[in-house]
Amino acid sequence: MTAAPPLQAGGWASSVTPAVQPSRARRAWSLVGSIALAVLCAFMALAAAGTHGAGESTFAPPVQVLAMVGAFPMLAVSVLLVWRHRIPTVVSGLATALTLIIPTTPLPALIALAAVTAARSGRVRWALVGATYAATMVSFYWDVGSRTSFLALFVGGSEAGTPARHALFWVVPVVAALAVAPFAAFGFSRQVRAERDAAQLGNVTAARNIAALHQEVSIERERQGIARELHDTLAARLSSVSLHAGALELQVGDADDKASAAARAVRESAQHSLDDLRNVVRVLRNPELRMGARNGLLDIGTLVDAATTEGTDIRTQLFVSDAASCDPEVAHACYRIVQEAISNVRRHAPGASLSIDLRGGPETGLTLRTANWLMPETAPASTGGGNGLIGMRERVAIVGGAFEAGPTPEGAFAVVAWLPWHRR
């Protein structure tokens, strides 16, 4: 008997679809932008410290010391801006609090505000908007009161202590509002876009769920139709075969032992097939029910003995350890593959011998090899459309195994299957 062909190295590997990952380029540019903003805020904080704390400052010495010392925590807050989208409330709270206390730039608080308004909602968001507005006003008041005012540059660069400079104190609330509004609006717009995208995704998900429900309803209708057809046609014919075989067995009686045994075998086979069919129909009509008692590894020997008794030449090698612990789904799939291999020999190569080699255990899984000589000069007992091999392949795939079937160079037809000990 020709040995079965070995499985290819890649035959057992299952394809894994990689998960969709965010664009690395987009994340890199986002990080570069955050670092650039942090560097800009750090320079602005140092510039403000030099303006308010230098020797030419118009502020009292304690304020100058506060401005110079406060530059260090402002530098730390500038660095924290890199993580403003991960901890927006913390970053915004720290930046706002320091801007309220220290004569410094309001830019870190404004940038943090854009992040927190996009991520938070309700009272926390509006409280931080108000606090940032107050901190921006305080920062602008410090700027207007200093010797070198950035706001004064926009109105002609008036000197400290002049009426024009004092007039700037009255417009600081308006300027602060104009400064806060773009950052807050940017954060609000980001949140609106995120909610819109979430709503669209929800609509898509709902549409998919509806389509899946429609498909399930359609499959259920088809399942019920198949169950009715099986019961009304095939079950009726199997019952008729069993009935006629029983009648033939009674009629022959002891006159012809061989004919009586053949009639008995037909009747029992038809009855077993009818029982299996009824079980299938029952599960088709109620998918929540499990199949009844299934054949497994321990029943393969009985299957081979019965086929040998019926005249099929089978040479078997079974080396399976701890067969009772095998997954029932896997064991049943293995049984059905062996059963289909025997049926294929009877239909397509009547008279040919079949070799079955089944080995395995809990650590290695099950390796099944079947082979029979191709006999082109012999007419097949029946014709089929290849559904048997398709069913074998599907059973192996369901449990997570590997399957190959086809002719060998020596002129034999071989089936090789590997099944895991437990279903994957």
C-alpha cells in the first residue's frame, strides 16, 4: 500500500489578519507638533520672566523674584503640554493656577484649554474656561504694568505710566476674551467632530447589526426549509428502505443465511441513518440544542470492523493515547473523515484496499492518513460531486486543523489530516 504524502510545512499555519494600527507618520507629526508647542511656551515663559524680573522691571523686588522663580514651574508645565491630550484636566489646572499666581505668559494655559475643552464636558469644562479667562486677564494686567508691554506694541508702544498705557487696563478684559475664544472654540469644534464621527460610526454599526439580523433571519428560514425537506423526503425514503429490508429479512428467514444477513445489514444501516437524520433535523429546527451522542475515536474500531464485515478490505493502524480525553468535536470530526474515506473507496474504487493510519495524543494532536489504489479500469459504484472531500476539509477547518487530499505519484489517492487535541 502506498504511503500517504506528507503535509507541507505551511499546511498547518492559519492566516492571521493583522489589526489596523494608527498611522505612525501621523503620530510622529503629532508628537513633533506637541514638542514644538512646548518649546515655544518655554521660550515665552523665559521671556516673561526676563521682562517682569529683570533689573529694569517696574515691579517691586518680591514680584521680580516671583517672576524669576516662577519660570521654573512654567517650564515644567510647558513640558507637560506634550501629554495634554492624555491628562488634559491636570495640565490645564496646573497651567491656569500658575498663570494666576506668577507674572508669566498665558500661552500654556490657552493651549491646555484647547485640549481640555475637547476632552471634557459639563461643569469642569466651563470652570476651566472661566479660570483660563481670569488667568489670561491677570497675565495681561502684568504685561500692561511692565516697562516693556507686548500689548502696548499694538497701540503705538506707549511708555509705562502714560495715560495711553493706563487706558490699556480697561481693554484687557476684551483682549483676554478675544485671546481665549479661539482656543476654546477649537476645543469645542474638536469635540463636536468627535461626537459626529462617533454618531456616524454608531450608524454604521447599527446598519451592520441590522444586516446581520436580516441574514440570521434568512439563514433560519433556510434552515427550517432544509429540515422540512429532509424530514419529508430523505427520512421517508430511509423508512421505506428499512421497512422493505425488514420484510425481505422475514421472508427469506432461514432459507438463505447470506441473503438474510444482507437484508439485516441493510435494515440496520437504514435505521441508523434514519436516527442520525432525525437528530440532524431536530438540531436544524432548534439550533440551541446540541447534537445527541456522537461517535468518536473509540468508535473508529467498530466502524472499521463493520466495513470489513461488509466486504471492504481495510488495513488499519491505530495508535492513540488517552482517546477519551480528546475534544468531542475533534473526535467526531476524525470519525467522520474515516467514515467518508471508507465510503469513497466503496463508491469510486470498489474492490480496492484501504489503509488507515491514525496516531496521536494530547501533546501532538491527531494525524490521520488514508490511502487507496486508484483503479481506473473499475467503474465507480456511484457518482458524486466531490462533496465528501469538501465536507472533510470543512470539518478539519472548523476544529483548527490542516487537510490535504489528492493522487500520489505512485497511483494512489491519499488523504492526510492533522487535528488538534482540543478545538481551537
